[in-house]
Amino acid sequence: MSVIVCGQKRAEHPFYLEGLGINIYSCQELCYVVYHHPLMFLDGIMDQNLVNFIRNEFDMGFVAARVEQRIKSGEKQEDILLFFMQECNYYTTAELNKLRQTMMSLKRLTVFEYAKRKADYLVQFKQYGRAIAAYEEILEQRDQRADDQFVSRVLNNLGACYARIFQFRKAMEAYDKAYEKRKDLGTLERMYHLTLLDPGLALKDRYQSTVSGELMERWKKDFEKAGESAKEAEEVKKIKVLFEKDSVRRMEGAEQLVEEWKKEYRRMA
Amino acid sequence: MDGLILGFDLCDAYTQLVCNQGEKSWTLPTVICRKKEEESWMVGEPAYASALAGNGVMVDKLVKLVIKDGTSTIGGIRYGGAQLLVQFLIQVAALAKKEYNTDEIKQIVFSVPRIDTRLLACLTSCGDYLGMSGKDIHVISHTEGFMYYVLSQKREVWNNQVGMFDLSGEGLCYYEMKVQRGLRQTTVMAEKERLEEGFSLDILNSAAGRKMGDRILCSCGSRMLQKKLFSSIFLMGKGFEERDWAEGFMKLVCNRRRVYVETELFAKGAAYRAVDLLREKSAYPYVCICEGRLDSSVSMRVLYKDQDNQLMLANAGVSWYEAAKEVELILDGQDYLEFIITPPDQRKKKTVKMALEGFPKREEKTLRVLLQIGFLDERTMTVTVTDQGFGELFPSTGAVLRQEVML
């Protein structure tokens, strides 16, 4: 338990972290995302752009100069990141040592596992379009080091990404391929749910014998339950409130909401 | 002439103005008079004269009027207390401006019997009317004025304790100052006590009254000065302009002590402070604790470079109304703030915990808050904590918590 003083200036012009789709306003936020998503930063985030940002927006000229020096001398990214984080006085030395270990273990991953983990991070930040590209790249470049189980996991995640951006047909294809690689009932359940979301889709005949009527009934119930709980979501409540307003305000609110949704979808896709 | 440096002693009964460390001074009753037919103002004795002649309407007790947020209607116009006091100060400052043939005022320090927030706001906002910046106006208590006056004298005057009796139309007060010399810093402490035995100066007009006044002072003197070692005693106020009526008291105080009579002590103390404020480095490198200043320091434990450190939020000895501070903090694994309050006697150090009720529960190290502290008086600290959010990762909920902490 402790209290940390935020001594550094907050940025007036934020730094956009494309990988995570967020703006960074303070050195604490930057440290936080590096600490929680080290994988996104191991391939070279510390460049001249970020150094300039640190110098100009956080007023950390001295630290920026030292980071610059380290970049020029060809120091490893993780060492430069850890140096910067130490100067920010946000994480303790013990926490930074833990991060160093995490970074080292990530560096030891196979090239495919490393790429998948990165794509998984993109999913976490709703960057589905970029995640799909990353998963497809893994599938294209895979060799014997990527076993069936691994490929099935990648295909499953790919299917989920397509489903999130409402491309149910492509999602179905990905799940189908995933099931071919690994006979997992969970994958079938997802395929079945897709048929409920898009009535134009149907489970292939070859799966009909695997899935009993009773099982399908249970999946259907789960799907309906999820639908019911979605009705209680904050976003739905907001829409209900919007529809209670007079027509002028309702239209204004609806316009704003649709604009937000569009933006969100563009970011996702 | 570079600009005037003014020290005021501002009371309900009288106002004293000392210019440039005592080069020139004025004493006048704190009254203002406006001509009945036109918005023309007079202060002091001319104000009395005009009111007596029936040409104007006079308002007195201007300080009290401000403190009570009162108003006065003259010629059909309702004036707020603050308006009248500011007008009074404009007229008084004009005396000094005229004398020195300048319009520029560099610094003003007001010494007042009691620091009140309304009075403070009124005095610190009158800069525009006086043709100066508000940041060059400061307010100190009489006790602080006494302290600055004494500390501006030769060291032998304040080697040991210093006492002062102030007898004026506003009553009888006793002031005492002592110096604690430490290895790292010297602390100067001054206190004021209003004595219940205070009497009206009118009784000194009769022989019996003078005798009684002397007896009262003797009794107060022996009570306040007993068994203490004093370097000097000061006598201040209109009551001591003549001292032949207080034969017994003078014999008592003059016994093996230096005794000084100074009738403009608070105004001069304010003027010394005003000069000091213009210096790059203070000529009084002491921790001064008295009315109007914090007697306790307020700090907080923070983590810096893996080590526990103290973040000083308010230092003992600073004027409470100038001791505001704000700082952004990140709470790591705790949902409260803890203030450490350290009085001069370190054994009485205490901690005050402030639970952040209504604040969001977030992941570790992502609860960023803005802490703002200020003071309502020497003993009451106001704390405001606002959720600042953590960028786009955790937007602010807008949660705010306000609390008063007794020091």
C-alpha cells in the first residue's frame, strides 16, 4: 500500500498507441500499458517519435536525452523501456524486475506463439481487423513447428474476430477449419450460435450426428439467456432513456450514438 | 521614489499607516463619511467634522461591518461593508501618495486584530482600487505584527521572552514572544491573550478611575510576568501614550527589564514585513508560529524510488490563508489518504485517515486523484479529493470528496 506523487506534466497532445488503439496522456499511463502488455512494445516502440513526445509533452528532457543515447548505442528495447519506467517512479524495482522476467520469457516463445499472443492482445483492445490480419499471417506462414492444436486455437480466435465484426459466414468457415484440426465441442457450440445469429447459415450435415437434439436445446437456452442478460446492459439502458426523450432530443442523441457506433466499428474493423 | 511600502494597523476604532519603515506615519479613526448630495468621501477627523456639521453621513466600525457582511445606506445608495472599507483605504493611502508625490504602491501589509476570511477577501481584492497587484497585498495578525516588530530590533531586545501590554479603546491584551533555538532552525512563537480586566480609557479622566486603572494593570502585570525571564517589555496603545496615571504598574514592569513604549507597533511590524516580502531572501529566517500562521505541519507518506518519503503539504509557520496546495497522487492498493499532523511538540504527532468513499475500485495503481488542501483558519484544513481518471484506460467518474480536518 502506498501513494505515488505524479510529478511529471500531463501531455496536452497525446501519443496514439496504434497497437492498443488508445491515447496516452501521462508517463504513468505509458508505464502501465507497457507493464500490462509488454508484448506490444518489445518490437520497437521506443523510437524518435516517442522520445520527442517524452521530451516535449512530459517535460522530461533529461530522461529523453538518455533514452535517445541508449537507442543510438543499439541497446535492447526492453532495457530502454525498463530504464524509462524506472525514471518515472511509478513501478517499484521489484515490479520492474518481474516485468524484466516476463519480457525475457516472451522473447523465448516460438515465432508463431509470439505472433499469436500479439494478435490476442489486439483482440483484447477490440482491434479485430488488425487481429484478423495477424492470425491470417500466422496461418499463411505456419510450418511444422505449428501443430494442429495450435492451428486450431488460431482458427478459433480468427472465427471469434469475424463474428465480432458481424462477418458470420467467414466466422463459420474459420470455426469449421478449427474443428477439423481439433474436435472440440466448444467450437461446434459457437458454430451453432452463428446459425442462430444468421438464419442463412446452417450446421454442416456431418456435424448433425455429433450434436444431439438435447445438446442443441441446451445451447439454444444458453444463447437466449445471453440475449436476455444483454438487454440489461448499460448501453441498452441508455438507448431506452434516449427513447423517452422528446423527438428533437431523441434524434440528436440517436445521431450522436450512431456516429459513436460507426467510429467504434471502423476502429474494430 | 520607487513606490510606497505601506504597513497598516487596521482596527475598528483606529487605523495607523506607516510608510517606508516608519519614515512617516498617520493615525486616524476608522470612520468614513460621504457628503449627502454627492459621492465625495472623507476619512478620519474630517469625517467626524463633516458629520457633526450635518453635511454628510458617517459610518464607523468598518472592520466589523465587513466581517458581518453588513451594509450601510447613504443618500439612497446601499453600500456593502467591503465597499466602504475599500473606499476608506483608498482615502488613507492617498495621504501617503500625496506626501511622497507618487501613485505607485509596491507592497502593503495589513495588521489586523483577527484574521477573518471575509476581511481577508476584502483586503486582498482592493489592489485594483489602489493601483497595484493583489499579490502584493498581505494580511497578518496583530500577534504577527508584534513578532516582526520585535524581531526587527536589536537581538538583545529578544534574547529571552518579550512581553507586551496593549491598552486601547478595544480593550487590554497581553502578547508574549519566545524564541526556541534549535540546531537546524530557530522557532519564534508568539501568543496573544485578551485580558478580561480590560477597561474603557474614559475612566482615566478621573483621579479615582486612574487609580483603579493602575491597580488593574498591576494585578494583570504581576500575573502575566511572574517568575519569567524577560528581555524586554513593550507598552502599546493609546492607553500608554501618557503613563503618569500608572505609577504602580510602571514600577512593576520596569523592575530589571527594558521597557519600551511604542504606539505604532503593529503598523510598524506590518511595514517591516512588507519590506521583507520584497527581499529575495527573508531577513527573518525563522519558523514563526503565531495567530494567522499554522502551528502544525501537514505531510503525507509517499513512495519515491522504493523508499518511504514525506510529502510536505503545509509547513508550520506559513500563513494559513496562503498555505493552499494541490498535488496529483496515485493510490496503490489503498482506498484512503492519511495525513500526518506534526505540532511543535513532536510527541503529539497524529495521523488522520480520510476514506475515499464513493470512489471507484480500480486496478492497482490506476486510481489517480487530485488532492487540494486549503485552510479556513489555523486549526481547520479543508481537503478536496477529485477522481482524475487514468487516461482513456479508466476515464474519470467525477467522484469528489470534501472534508474538513482539524489539526
